[in-house]
Amino acid sequence: MTKGLEGAVRTLMPALVVLMIVLVGYGMTTGHFGEALAFMFRPDWGALSGDIVLAAMGQAFFTLSLGMGIMMAYGSYLGEDVNLLGTARTVIILDTGIALLAGLAIFPIVFANGLSAGEGPGLIFVTLPLAFGNMTGGIILGLMFFLLLTFAALTSAISLLEPVVEFVEERSPLTRVMATLAGGVAVWALGIAALMSFNVWDEFLIFGLNVFDLLDTFTSTILLPLTGLGAIVFVAWCLDRKSVAAELNLSAGSETLWYVVARYIAPVGVILVFINSLLG
């Protein structure tokens, strides 16, 4: 995992970013770039509420892959000389930067074509094809973009599968190859069920939800906050304090602050996100 995947990511992900920058340039020529800037960056203080803050915290769980085991799986491959806090900050900054870049690429096209500035797959699979269709050489750029997007999704899927593979490999007699096959087949079956819920199984409901919505609700609303809460409680209350401080390269002053946040503030925040998700 650390060789082929890492090498491909180092090459293809920058290429995806370059294509997004090209789309930003195209969006600037549509005449709706200013509208997109206002939509993204002009604050609407009247809409700010506790629910919005909690929803943003919940989104942070998803976009940063918190509570999924991914970061722990990747962390197990890091060398001892890696600064964990510095790496975490880099991930947060890059994630936010890429999200803003994607917004600047997509929303000008949304407004230029009179589309709804909502969320979900439509932004990519409806809006961007419109942009590529109006661009010179758009077919080639579109093909490259969606191939790179597919690779990005594949690398994310591999990282999501890694904790499952590690668990099965450690707790069963299966080899890593067999554990990977078993996990992959299980995920594939769930994916087919979720896909079918949009067509031939659209009337098959559980608790009023189709398979896709049920899986989405169960994972993002219940599992992510609970596993995130379990992780922070385990690190802050169960692991040796000095060992954690040494791993994170914390100074004496920052160690105290970190433990106050990790033991008291962060768990309360996660619990509030969990309750808000259930009520929502």
C-alpha cells in the first residue's frame, strides 16, 4: 500500500488539482464568478445558529475521515520522525483549500446555467459536464477529470477498506489477501444494494429509508460520532499521558491545554454533534 498507491497519488492528485484550477479559470470567464464569490464568502449572520455550527462539526467528521479508522490505519505506516500534529494541520489546510478550490470551479458554472446551488452528486455529474461541453477540448479535459476523480474515489475506498482488512487479518486465520477479498466483496455487495435502491428497489424501505439512505444515516449519523467519541476517550483517558505527549511532541504548557480539550471539551462537542444528527 505504501509504494504503488503513494506513488500514484503523488502524481495523479496534483494533476486533478491542476484541472480544477483550469475550471476555476473557465468559471472566471462565465461572468458569474463574482456571484459565486459572494455565495461562498459573504457571511449571512442571520442564518448562523447552533444547528449550523453542529452541522459544520458533523461535516468536519466526514470530510476529514474522523471516526472511520482511516487516519489510524495511515498513521500506522508513518515513521517515528513524523510530526503528527504538523501532519494533521497540513491535512486540514489542504482539505479546506481543495474544498474552496472546488467551490470556485463549480459554483460559477452553477449560476451561469441557472442551476440550483445545492449539494450532492449533481454538482459534479450535472454541472461539470455542462462546463466541459462548452469548453474547447472539453471532451478530453472531461475524460481526464473524471478518470482522475475515479482514481481519487478508488484511493479513498482503499483507505476505507484498510481498517476492515487490518481487523479481519488480526482476528482471524485469513491472510491479508483473503481478508482484502472478503472485505471487498462485502463492500461491493452493499454498494450494489445501495445502487439498486435508486431504481428497481426504490420501494423497498427500512424505517422509511431506502438502502442507500439507511446506510448513509447509520454510518454518518451514528457510527462516525460514536467511534470518534470512543477514540478521543480512549486516547485522553486510557493511554499513558506521558506517552501520548511524547508521540504528539507536546510541550509542558500545550500538554495541559491538549488534555483539557481532549478530556472535556472535545467529548462534549462530539456528543452534541451526535444528538443534533439524531434529531435532524
